[in-house]
Amino acid sequence: MKRRTLLQWGATGAVTSAVPHFSLAMSRSPQYDYVLTASEQTLPLVDGGLTPGLAFNGQFPAPVIRAKQGKPLRIHFINKLAQETTIHWHGIRLDNAMDGVPYLTQPPIKPGESFDYEFTCPDAGTFWYHPHMHSIEQLGKGLVGALIVEETEAQNFDREVILGFKDWRLNKDGSFMPLSEPRHAARAGTLGNIATVNGKQLPVIDVPGNASLRLRLLNMDNSRQFAISLGEHQASLLAIDAMPVVPRSLTTQDLAVGMRLDIGITTPAEIGTEIAVYDVKGRFYQKIGSLRVSDVLRNTPPPPPKALPPNPVSEPDLSNAEKLSFVFEWAGAMTPVTSDGHAMNEFWTINRRAWSSMSHKNLPEPLAELQLGKSYIFDLYNATPHGHPIHLHGLIFKVLKSDKKDITPFFTDTILLEKNERAQIALVADNPGQWMYHCHVIEHMKTGLMGYISVS
Ligand code: C2O
Ligand code: CU
Ligand code: CU
């Protein structure tokens, strides 16, 4: 079998092949077939020394997994970590059994064991993958990667540039500082002190001039919320969380934890010109990386980027939708003790319930039970003074409105609720299963802000 394992970060990143894997027990022939291994791996992130990280296939950035819309994909995953794990395919509307949530959709994959994830991606776009166990540590130490689903028809870009954002909490010698501190977990989340794009601090990525580029930005950090701008450079926003939007000029666009943006730009013809990527905080533009024109592709500029083809997401029937409401609240500093004597912080709740640790004994009732095929409107209220990127697995929802900002309705898998914001989203419950519903600030999720929704 031929492996399609072109693993590329940035426009000119290293191209690596994954280890071939041969299996006799194949029921069908996946078009894309990968072997993915998680293991401990020292990573060169700072000058002072190596970081004892965790990595997929021994590398950071992790291999970029590529699939084609509507075509089966198989990932043979091997757990070489010292702890249990599962892998989740963020944003993919897949079969519930492949969603990678321990206890809810599959048993944890024990150290030394493997699991075959096989699914078909109905939607094209920029997605990502990460463990769904021991997440503060496993994601925080490097187990995050891009999953790109290509459109059925090739799009008209000269190049694609993947920009994966992740911060690290490191001492000068490269060792980890504590990844979570309760006082931060109880607020906005514990932030890293070393910011990286594709594993590099402030990278300058070479791109061709007079070229049409598709930028794929991914926020794979545990806690940091970005607001992306390309400064003065003309750019079009093409998709939010893999879901195409009517192209509009990019000003400053939220890229909350877990979210992705597809942006189209045309590069200038002058060699050496830099296009900076900024994270905007109020009036302050912090540069996080840049693109630099290194050669010229053609003599005249290409046509401006066009809209991406829509994904086959069902339009919710608003007039017949059932309304459900979800309140995200601060629960105070209770410290209940688990059966094994561990103190456990529960800071956050959804509809007055906190769910902070997952085990087979600790599976709560779903937050809501939806009827397969029916439309729903969720009323979301963030009753806390902190932002929460609320993410739903397995389903794509439409953001309808908010009491804090003007919304042009758009489809997404994660919505950033600002402090005290109330928003309405709608969806068709068209994918059966138990779907996690949680804040993607990993410490918030781990201290109560998670639950699941059942569709049947
Ligand atoms: Cu990125 Cu539960 O997900
Ligand atoms: Cu997800
Ligand atoms: Cu949160």
C-alpha cells in the first residue's frame, strides 16, 4: 500500500515520511493510512537546554495528517507513553466510536497498546488532533497536531502555509514549570511563557512573491486566546473552524483555544518584503511570526482568493427548533476529595454541574438528550468574568447572535463566550452518539467545565 505521508509545516518545512505500517486485517482500503505514535521526546525549544516533551512520531510540530473529503482515513495509533491516552479528531463529524473520548466512546489506550482510528471526513478544512486524557500534561507537553482535509476539488492557491500556535511553560534550562496553577485555573487559565509558531519562537517563513497563499492558523494552546491580524496587509477570511464563510476582509479575528482560521492572501512581488502575523490585545499588536517573500513566482499578481466551497452541514430549522439553555458558572473554590483520597478542584459548572474527572465510575448523565434529526437552539450564558471557548464534538453548530457583538451567522465547532456574554447557537442533531461539550481552556475543562450531549 502506498502511504501518503507528506508532513509539512510552514511553506517550506521539512518533509518527513511516517513509518510504513502493514496490516492484514483490513476490511477496506483507506485512501489515507498513517501510523501515529505518541512517546516521550526531548524537544529543542529554547537555547538553554532540551525540553522533556511528549511528541507524535518523535517530532514537534507533529506530523500533519492529510485526508481527502469523503474518503476513508485510517490512523494506526500506538501509545508509547507511560500513561493512558486516547486521540480526538477535533471538529470532524465522525462516527462516535472514533471520537477518542475515554470511557465515553472507547476504553483508554494503555501504555504499549494501540488503537485503529478509521473514519471518513465529511467536511473539508483545517482541523486538529490531540489526546483527550491527562490533557493538561499531554497537550501541554506537545501532543497536538494539524489534520487537513482537502476539498474534493483542488483549490486555486499557489501554496499553503500552516501556522500552529502553542505556548510552553519552560524554565531557562528547558525543563517544564508547573503546567497548571490553581489560582490561574480558577481564572483565565495558566499561560505559557515561551510562544511558538510551528515550534519556533518568532519564525520567519519564506514564501513566494506574486503568489496566492492559503494560511491555515491553528490555536493548539491549552489556555491562550488569540486575536489575529495581518496588520496593513490585505487578507481575506475564508473559513472559521474549517467552515467556509463568505470571504471578508480580515481585520482582527478571534482565534480562541481550539479554533482554526483559513485566510487567503496575495503576496507582494518584492523579494524581502515581510508580512507579520499579530496577536492583538487591545491597542497592542504583538508580532508572533512573519512571512517573507524569498523568490517571485510569476510576473503579475494572481487573482484574489475565492470563496471555499461550502461543507455539507445541515441548516437548522429555526422555526421548529427546540430551545435548551446552558449556563456556565463559577462554582467557588470547593475542593472535594475523590474516593482515592485526591483533592480535586472544581471551579466551574455547566447548568450547576461540574464534571472534572473521567472514569468508568464517574460518568454523569448527559447535559441534554437530543433527538436524532431534530433542530435545536441553545441559549448559552457565560455567568463568569472569564472567556470560555465552548466546544462541541461531532456536530457543527451555527452561531446566530450574541448580546456583546454583531454576528453574521456562521458555522463552527467552538464559540468563544466573552465574560457575561449571552449567545444563541443552533444545530441539527444529525450525528448519533455521546458528544463531549466543554470549554477548551484545558484547565477549565479539567476543573468542571465539561459534560456531554447525547443524540439518539
Ligand atoms: Cu479539541 Cu474535546 O476537544
Ligand atoms: Cu473536539
Ligand atoms: Cu473556560
